[in-house]
Amino acid sequence: MALCLAGFGVTLTYTGIGVAVPTIQNDFHASSITANWIINAFVLAFGAFVMAAGALADCYGRRRVMAFGVVIFTASSFAGALASGVVFLDLMRAVQGIGAALTMAAAAAAAAAAAAAAVASVFRGRDQVRAFSLLGTCFGIGFAVGPILIGLSVEHFGWRAVFAMSAVLGGLVMLSMRLSNMPESRDPDATRFDWAGTLAFSLMLVFFTDGLMEASTLSWSDLLPVFLLVSAGGMLIVFIAVERRQKRPMLDLSLFAYPRFVGVQSLPVAAGFGFIAPLAILPIRFVGVEGMNEAQAGLALLPLCLPMTIVPLLAGYLTRWVGSGVLCAAGLMLSASGLLALAGVSAGSASSAFSIPLLGIGIGVSLPWGLMDALAVSVVPKERAGMAVGIFGTMRLVSEGSAIAITLAVLTSSIRMDLPHLAGAGEATNRLAAGRFHEAMQLMPTLRIEQLEASYDHAFHVTFLALAVITGVAAVIAFVTVRHPSQQESEAPAAESPCEALPGCEGES
């Protein structure tokens, strides 16, 4: 219960905060670039510290690291509620991301190494799959109710209530951990922390994510994003060199000798581009383009998010008859179909036009959502659970953060290619990508609103077509590499009753 409540609190404020960004931007009269860092700062900090958090959890104890992370998350949430400027709020979102990474101890937005490694040390085989499915369901509830709850909070109490709510949830997590008897667990062979690897990896992610965001704001040919992306490549080389020299590396490259483990890494890529990116971008469209308020935008996302409350747990039951890899591949193909249908929805369409495609995406991504973490640890020894889920969790969050930045860059670049090269076109492109049509018209008064809508429609179509292709390719990779069950899963006994999906249940009704 403590682990699931922590996951709920983190996912609630992960991408659901996007619904509140327009209100925060208006309140502080902030630029679109500064306002976007309300999301990007959390994603960047979470991604940069997620692997370090997994290594710290293995070395110093998963329960201890998680408790420390909860304190940071709660304090930064409370400070964010009292923010007097958007820059300070961005900084608190970064600290909140660090606390979330430590809380989940090498997690990727929905599954965590402190949580996941603790589960992996208690449950094995099919029991582990069902435990992860339960965790995935609880994390999915955070994604499902996040946009709706945040939208309603912003409309009735203001955006500060969102951060106050996160602080309250953090306090409840601390209380539940105090009352719980979750055992302490660590990797007995992890005796020292890899500071060099942590620094190189964190700088790589900072340069890469910032380079993508600068490219979407400026241009792909501008010197700054090119420098940042080249620097990210250099830091990747440094990171690999450092890890190869370590006796006890933060990233165990030997795990990539397992083709099945490598194939599992395609699943978080699909989740990032097929679910997280639309979840972050669609509120901007609903509020700016479709004219909805924050509460209506949250409700419009319900078909996308609601399956997360049910389907991951259902997928855990289905593994009794269907392999995890087959379920993952089938779900991702369904999600790709939904993204393809969503690409054809034009601006000004009724909200019902979004419902069926969003439902297909939500169901499709939810099928592998609760199975991915168990697949990630099923090919490694029990003592290396933190490392395996740490690598997977890092890939998951890097994919999610990069997916948001890349998707925004594709959307912005497509709009820029359609607009004529007139004075103010660059800033007008950024305003248009943020759904601020009237501000874009003020910068380019010679254009009609119909031209701007046509440019946005074309860019939206190109962007979601690209998301559908990426998700479909990931589905093929998952089917080819992950469709065969691991030795742990095949040797574990089948479930006797649905009750066995719940930890602590002995099979009795």
C-alpha cells in the first residue's frame, strides 16, 4: 500500500500538471518557453537522477532511499504552492523531480526500483508479474485521475492547490511508510557509489533534453541546439568509457547480452511516444485550439487515461493463457492504430471525435504497462533487481522525457515549414504550437485564422503519424524478442484464483 500510494502521488503530478500550465503562464505573465519548463524541469531532473537513484537504493537500502525521496518531494511540493514567480516554480519542479526519482528509486513515471526491487525481492515468477500488474494499475490510477483532478482543482481553487495536494499526498506516503513493515533490501555486492558515471549520465541527459527543447524553440540549424546535442553524444561516450572501467558499474553493460532484455527496452519507448507525449500535448490543443477550460480538457482525456485503472491488472490475469510478449505487442499495435486515427482529427472537431482513438491508445498502452517491469527483471538474478529495473526505468523515463521534447520539436518544425518566412514567424510558430492562435495572429497580422488552423492541422497530422510509426515498430520488436516466456515465468506455477493477484492473499475467497 505504501508503494502504490507513492506511485499514485508521483504520477498524479507528472504529466497531469500540463492542464495547469496555461493558467500558471497567465498568472505570472510568463513566456511559453519559461512555462514549458514547468513540465520539462520535472522530466529532466527525474531522468537525470533515475539511474543514480537505483544505484543508491542498491547500495544504501531501498526503503531508506525511498523515505529520503518522499521528504524531498513533499517539501518541494509545499514550496511550489507558495511560489512567487515562474522561475522559482520551475526550480521547485526540478527538486520535485529529484525527490520523485529517489522516491521511486530508479523508476520511470509509473514503476520504480525502490518499489519494483522490493516487490522483486518478495515475489517471483508469475506472482511477480501479478504484483507488478497491481503496481502498474495503481500508478495508472494516478495518470487517469491526474488530468481530471488537476483540472477541477485549477478551476475551483487555483493552480496552487495542485502543489498543496502533492504535499498532502507526500505526507500520507510518509505516514504509510511509518506504519508499514516493508523490509529493507539492498544489493550486498554494491559497496560504493559510482559518482563519475552518475555525473556523466546526468550531463548527457541535460544536454540532450535541453538541446531538443532549444531546437523546437529556435531551429535545428541554430548553433545552440547543435552544440547541446553534440555535447550529449560526447557525454554518452564518456559515460560508457567510465562504466567499462568500473569494478561495480552503475550500468551493467553485460545485461545487454540478453536479447530479450534488450527487446524489453522497446516497451518504454513505445509508452513514451504512444502515451506520455499525447498526454502532455493534447491538453494544450484542448485548451488552446478547441476552446475547452481546464476541467473540460481533463474530462476529454478520460478515454485515454481511464484504461490505466483496469487494464494493467487484467493483463496480469491474461498472462495465465497468453505470453507477456504477445500481450505487449498486441497492445502496442492497438495503440498505434489509435494514434493513426487521431492524426486525422482536424481542428474544431467535436470532442467525441477524439474519444474512440484515445480509448484505443489507452487500452493498447495499458496492456504492457503493468508487465514491463516484471519482464525487465525476469532475466537477471534476484540480487540485481535494482540494476535491471534501474536500467529499464532509466530507459523508460528517458523515453518519456525525450518523447515530449521530440514531439514538440516535430510539431513546431512542421508548423514553421508551413508558415511563410515573414517577420515574427519564429515566435508566432512557438505561440501556435502552444495553441495560442490569437497571439500568433498578432505577430503575423497578414495571415488569416484559416491559414493558421490549416498549418496546425497539418503539423498535428505529421506529428501523430510519426508517433504511430514509432509505436508500431516497437510492437514488432517486442513480438520478435519478448514473445517467449523467461525461465522464471515458465517454471512458476499457474494461479489458482484471481485473488492470488493481490499480495498477501492465500487463494481463499
